[in-house]
Amino acid sequence: MNDVTLHLRSETKPLEHRSALTPTTTRALLDAGYQVHVERSPVRIFEDVEFERVGAKLVPTGSWPEAPKDHIIIGLKELPEEETFPLTHTHVQFAHCYKGQDGWDKVLGRFPRGNGTLLDLEFLQDDSGRRVAAFGYHAGFAGAALAVEAWSWQLARPREAMQNVKPYSNEAELLQHISTCLRDGERIRPNPKVLVMGALGRCGRGAVELLEKIGLPSDNIVKPGVCDVVLLQRLMAARPDPIPIYTVNTTFDRPTVPVAVAQDPPLSVISIDHLPTLLPREASEAFSHALLPSLLHLNNRHEAAVWQGAEKLFREKVATLPREANGHA
């Protein structure tokens, strides 16, 4: 047994049902000697009892700030913006504060003010520089599903915005509903075609597999070649906003935003920033299993390259903070 305790917090982002740890990966961590505390959660796709059955200790929702300082806090999405107290623990999560996002300094500054550390999931890389775990596949899978549903809805109700999309308990449930949407749309506009940019990447593969699973013929799935994608990337690099499509993130309550076009058909965009939570169980399992080999090295994270790199990046980003953001007058 090692002396590392991991504390899985309950997510607070609205409609976020995914989890960085699952009962399966929790069991693997327990078997490796870690102590795992799991906050009770009213929103997580996995029931509390599923973690309890594999041996995790259940603790109250939102109890992580009072956890001993040497416990490592495991989460998924960013902490609430309205919270500003200094962070004293090591946190493993997506923080969205390394690329100059709005309010990045306030988010990042909480860590040095409390002598805490951020090990950002987005920037965990293996020896080849590839991310060790990502939600790209399920982002593509979920995005393609919502695109088919939005297309079908738009054909039947061209002047009415689609609303109130709910996450699915499992993939079979999603496929059944989206297959029905495809058939309904085909009655109005037969033989639809779908363009998938970057079809060979994680996100693109997820989109293509969703379309195949709901029965869209492969000839109807258009996959531009690598040269086409590279050309688009170069155009985007040359101008900050080469294809001005949208300026806001949409939500599951209101998943689409209309785009002004000169003539019919109408155009809408889905820009939900946590699409994989549409399929939270499968997305969580895939991500957590990919992350597990790295998690198993948390007991010697100061020697493990993946965690060394994450902490080095954190220190570099903290060094760019304005003095007032990290507690200096």
C-alpha cells in the first residue's frame, strides 16, 4: 500500500455528468494501493454505490476543500468561476486557463495564492508528445449525433429552435433516437450527405462511426483529403477569424445558434463546450481507462515524466501571472 489518497470531487458544471474516475478505474487504483475517496454526487452518471462496491470511501458532496492538504483532488471540468478562495491542494482537472482565456489569471492565480498545484488534464503528454487521454472521439460522436438531430428538427420545424437536449444513459439509447431522427429527416430530404473535416483524427473518427452506426451509407459520408484539411488550417492560421461562424457557446438547453445566410436552407451551429457529456458513461470509461496508466504513477509523480511535464508547465504559466493575481501587491 502507498500513502497517496485520491479525492474524486463531484462536478459542478451545469449538466456535466461525466467523471474522471469510474468504478472500474477506481478498483484498479485501490488494487495498486491507493486510497480513493469519492464524493457523493447527485449528477454523476455512476451511482455512489457503484464506487462503494469496489471499495472506495464515500465522502460528502463538495467536501474536497476540507480534505487533508496531501490528498490529490481529482476532477474533470473547471471549478465555479464565482469561487475565489486560494487552492491548497494538488488538483488534476481541466482548468482552461493556459491559453489566455477570459479570466485565466483569476483561475490560475488561485493556485499560487494557496501554494496549490494544477496538473492540467489537457496537457498530460506521453514521450512522443501525444495527449495521454482526451475526449475527442466522444466529442465527435456526440457532435455528429446532435448534428443529425438538428438537421432533422430543422427540416420539420424550420422556424423553431431545437431545445432541451438531455444526456443518454448509454450508447444504445442514443443510437435508437438518432436513427429515428435520420429516418424522419430522410422522409423530407432523401439521401443526405455529411462532410466530416479531419475524419482521421480522434474527433473525426467519432463522427464517422456515429454516422455509420445509425445507417448512413459510407458513400454519403464525405471525408476531405489531408491536403484539403491542411489548406484550411493554413487559412485559419493566416487570419484570426477566417470563417466567422459563431461567437457564443451553446448549451444543451439551447444547442444551436443560427448563422446569417443569404438564402435558404437555414444554417445553425452547435458549439457546446462539453459535448461528450451527451454520452457520459461511455465517454467517462474511455477517458478514465486512457488516463489510468498515468494515475498509477501519482505516487511517484515527481519522477514520472507525464506528471513532471505537467508541473513544469504549471510553473511556467504561473510565472506569467500579473503580480496581483498570485497574491503579490
